[in-house]
Amino acid sequence: MKTETKLIHFSEGIELESGEKLNSFDLMVETYGELNEGKSNAILLCHAFSGNHHAAGSSEDFGIGWWDQLVGPSKTIDTNKYFVVCCNNLGGCAGSSGPSSIDPSSQKIFGKSFPQVSVLDWVNSQKMLMDKLNIECWHFVAGGSLGGMQALQWSISYPDKVKKAGIFAAASKSSSQNIAMNEVARESIRKDENFHNGNYYEHNVIPKNGIKTARMLGHITYLSEEHMDSRFGRKFQDEGSKVEESVSFEVENYLQYKGEQFSELFDANSYILMTKVMDSYDAGKDKTLVEALKDVKAELLIVGFYSDWLYPPERGKEIQIAAMNNNIRSSFVVLQGDHGHDSFLFSSKTYSNLITNFIES
Amino acid sequence: MKTETKLIHFSEGIELESGEKLNSFDLMVETYGELNEGKSNAILLCHAFSGNHHAAGSSEDFGIGWWDQLVGPSKTIDTNKYFVVCCNNLGGCAGSSGPSSIDPSSQKIFGKSFPQVSVLDWVNSQKMLMDKLNIECWHFVAGGSLGGMQALQWSISYPDKVKKAGIFAAASKSSSQNIAMNEVARESIRKDENFHNGNYYEHNVIPKNGIKTARMLGHITYLSEEHMDSRFGRKFQDEGSKVEESVSFEVENYLQYKGEQFSELFDANSYILMTKVMDSYDAGKDKTLVEALKDVKAELLIVGFYSDWLYPPERGKEIQIAAMNNNIRSSFVVLQGDHGHDSFLFSSKTYSNLITNFIES
């Protein structure tokens, strides 16, 4: 698979939804396959909360791509046929401009001063990337969770630039409970003694404990209760392989391990910023969702998973109903999903066929 | 209402399920009403995770009792007719022996050295209290959540001492997800810089931030998604009444407020101990639940709430099925409940009638 990873600079900067401006910015971009002569085979993948530009294949820095089960030569999204683009979103911590990168104007790390961005800002910056890559229309824009919100927003903001959109395990807005969970995660980060009000870089420390706790909680929301019960149940952790002395059950050990691992890799300010993006997204803000979708021209494939309790299938159904009210060609499918919210990341025969047929139709 | 609050000393001590022994201990006990001559009107109320001995009426130290909506003169559990007993459980922090009380052998605060107790230990200590109060048989033992687990265990451990048991919003064991949520709460406490490995008393500090985060998470699990959506939705918090500058939404402000309030009142080591009691409870441990219930003589009233996602109605149904397999007289009722898991705390006409009819029948 032809893979290119590069940092692209946007010297023209970007006006953000908040009214603030970034005078210039960088996006870390990865592409797979090749753009055809007619420029008709481009696909944009939008990553979820903790994802990045590395969607497929294996890289030294990022291991196996987050959607490698579905993206690659002869896979669901076939990189022999399509030119697939993925970028680390603005505010992230995998190479694109974000709180942990250098502010060109001060030559210091942005830290807390990096402006709050939004799903719309991400879509607008991806549109700038699209122009730079000389792509006139995306054949398909897709993502799961927060990535699905971007796919939805693409079809709203740029109706002539998206032929098909895939909105998986997503919602048109976060619920009160979603926001509440994110606030607990943020609270644990902010109150870490090493957070230093977001200026931990200057102190050469990271608020590792806070990020760990946040991620442990996040992890519970990504898995379903059934999945946890069948995988861990009430099994005790054997003494020899305890990550922490205090754990009794396997599920505790698993969360401790996952949280610890993540806490070394993800920037705390990005964690706060990304969760705020998720909370603030509301496709129908200041109007109804039906009105928000009125100019959409893309065909929509909306997939929900029964085992997903973070963005349960009802959230997808709301999008489908608003689409139907606008006579938008759309399909809404609910799959069982064995991995709760995370089900969108995993390939299954039904899920894979659905997506391939939708893209090829 | 005749109310008595007293600290009762048990110089004989107690052997714990863990094999450890407390050489002596105290229970903080509150009683309402009067024991009749036949000693046939005694009711034991078992408190949930963060409850205490103060179940009804108003006290200077503890405000309105945790079950005041249902317990009092002419209320659901009528203190004109019944002698109602409630004690703060061993390991708690409202007067009974626990991590924050003085170890008589060392004259120092127990702290982390207070032994891990269990639901069975609580029931055994309540049995010792029963003997001290000259009660021969409880007419009714009841509780919600962790309190319901105690009511269930009473009917298993002391079949001749319980006529009726009320098991509300409870389960015969915690699920993998329940344990996972508790572990996140414990993690946030243990990693608070003021926790000092559980010896914060010596440093004259409390791990306030950790308890606050833990409680914020707990609170989400006590409320239902529907309740949160209808109460808070996506409403923004007005600037003038923000508890923390960082909050955007009302639901965040609410959690911040609730967490802050609780963090001043509850002992961190008790929080860890109580959640470990919840995690470790498994009525059918080492056998099946059907076998565990085989000697039960009490009549059971099991109530679940549709809006409860911490211990959803299926958990109550498991108890009912095991009871039916043993020909135990039992009723299983699922109510809507407007408050998620917390619904067991609130009076409603149906819930109240159910309980009164069950007690009086």
C-alpha cells in the first residue's frame, strides 16, 4: 500500500468558530493509495477522540492504524481503488497544531492558550487540506463516534463536496450524561498536582495520574456491560500479574493497565480540548436538526450498535429521521456489535459488506 | 416520633469474613418508635454506600434522614406502629468503628489498617446489635442498593430471624461494570496528592479532590440518562452562578457542586472500603444463587426500577428466579422510577403502597 505521512503547513491560518484566529497551523496527514486522474476516488476518514492521522497499516510511532481492520488493499475501504486521506485534528497531540505544539508567535508551547476548537473548525481545516490536495469532491467521508460527527458536519457545511457520508456510532449532539462523563474525566486531570493549570510543560512533568483515571473511565464507556461481563465477569486477578497491589478483579487490572499505557502517550490539554469539542457539538444548534440538514446532498449511511451505551442507536435514528424529513437518501442500520461503542472500529462481515456496498453503489 | 441516637460498644469484638478480628467495636445506632411488648414490631433498615444511621427525621449533624420520605409517623414505614432500627455500618464514617476512628489498641487513628469488612460482617454485627436490643425476630429487614444486599444476606444468614425482607434497587452481586466504575473512583482517591497512602490524618489533610471526582462519577451512575436529559439537557450554566470557571453546561456545574459538598463530609478510606464491600459481595459465591437461598424462610419483596442502570431490574429478577426455585414466597415488581438508581430513596404512591401492604399483610 502506497502510504505517505507528512506535516502540511497552512500559512494562511484559520478563523475559528469561537471568533479566535490561528495565524497559521499544521496538520499531520497520512494518505493511502493514489488519487486517480478524474480525482473521483478520494475518501476522507475522520478520527474519534483519541485517534490520529494513522488510520491504516503499521507505523513505528503509532503501531497498527485505528481502522486497519477496515482500511487497506482489498479491505472494506480498498486502498487499491481509493485514495484515502486522514489527518490528526487541530488541537490533537499527534503532530498537528495543538496545545503541546510550539506557538509560532511566542516560540513557546501553546499549553492552555491554544484556542478551543470545534467540529466545524475541524471540517473547515479539512476543507483547506482538501484544496491543497487538489481534491474537488470526496467520494466518501466517514468516521465513528466524534469522527461520525465530522462526517455529518461535512455533509451539512459542504454539500457539494461530499458524495457519500458514513456516520457510525455517532450522534448529532452529546447528551447530558455524555457531558457529565467528560466532566469527571476533565476534573481528574485538572486536579492532578502535576497539571499546573495546564502549564505542566514548563515544569517538565505530565499529569499522568489524572489522564490515567480519565482514560479508565473513558474505557468503561467504550465497552458494553455485556462485553465486560463475558470477558471479565467477576474473575479475580491472579497475584503474579497484578498491575497494582490494590486490585482484586481482572477488570480492575485491565483498566489499570489500559489507563497507565494511555497516560504516557496522550497530552492532557488535548484530552480536555477534545472532550470539550465533543460536548459542544450540536448539529442542530440554534435550529432543529431537520433544518440543519436541509441543504445536504450526500447520501448517508448511519450505523448504530445495540451494545453502544455512549451513543446508543436512538441517536443515529434521530439523524435518519431528520434526513428522511429532507428527502435525503439515507440508510440507518443497527448492528449488534460485540464491543459496545468501540464496535465501529472492528470489522465484521455484515458491517464490512454494508460499507463496501454503500461506497461502490 | 420517639428517636434515640446512641453509640453502642461491643467489647466482645467480631471475627470478620477475611479471618481478621476486631477486638472490640462501636456501632452508631438510631431508633424510631418503640418496641412493643411482644417484641414483634422491630424493623431493621440497612443503609446504602454513603448512608448512615440517620434514616428519618432531621438531625443537626446529618440533616434530613436518607429515607425520611418513607419512614416516620403515619408514613410508609410507620414509626407509630413499628420500632425501626438503623445503624451506621462497620467501616463507615458516621460514628461507628471505621478507618477514621481510634484503634483502641494503639490509640491512633486506624486509617488503612482498619480491616476490610463485608456484607456478611455487617449482617453479623447487626445480629449482635439485635441481641443487645433484645429483639428476637425482625418483622422486616429492608434497604436499597448495598442496603438491599444486606437485606438479602440477612434472609440467607439468619433464616429464623427475619419474617420479611425488602430488597430494592439491588443485586445478588456486582457486575464487572459496577466494579470497574468503583475502581475508577478509588483510583482518583488513591492518586490524590493528599491521600498519603491512606495516612492523610497524620498530615492533617484530606484527599478532597479525589473524593470529589469519585463522587461526581458516582452521581452519574445514580441518576438515569433520561433524568439527566430532562433535568439538565444541554442547558448552559449562566456565568453568575458557576461553581468552577471551567464549566460550560448546567450538568457540569451540578456535578461540581455535589462533588465539592460531599468531599468535605465523607472519609476517603471509608469510600474505598465501602466500594470494596460492594464489589466483593456475591450471595451465590462458591455455589449457585439457588443453593445460597435454600434455607431462606423470609418472604421477599424485590423491587427494581426501569431507570436504574447501576443495578438494573434484571438483577432483581435473578433473585426472584432463585427464590422461586426454592419455593420462597416472593414478589418481584419493576417500577418506572424517575431518579434512576436513586429511585429507591424517593416515595411514590405505588412504591409506598407496595411496601406498606407487604409489611402489613
